[in-house]
Amino acid sequence: MEKSIKPFFNWRTHVLLIIAAPALILILGECDDMFRLVITKAAGFLLAYIACMLGSYWHRHGKLNELNEVTEED
């Protein structure tokens, strides 16, 4: 039980969620205007790229070990 709650105490997971949630909303959203559509999709993919790069950086430096513990099988 404690093993599954531990990642939520890491502030880095909160940062990744705060960046990834708007990215998902922007990517999945629809617009009538083509210019607005391109801008929102570009912003969404940029935010998703930032979240991926930040997550991989923290993973390489061992800052997200709690997530690895949850995903590993016993």
C-alpha cells in the first residue's frame, strides 16, 4: 500500500502532471479556425515534448525512482 502512494509525495510527478494535462487538452481539442487549430496543436505538442524531456532527464538522474518501484513486478 505504501509503495503505491509513495510517488505522489514526489513533487516532480506533480510538475509532470501539471505540464502534461494541458498538453493533452490542447492536443485533443477542436477549433473551427485553421490558424487557431495549428497554434493550439503546436502548443500542445510543445508542452508534451517538454514533459517528456523533463521526465527523461529526471529519470536518468534517479529522481523518479518511486515510479520505477511501482512499475516493477515482484
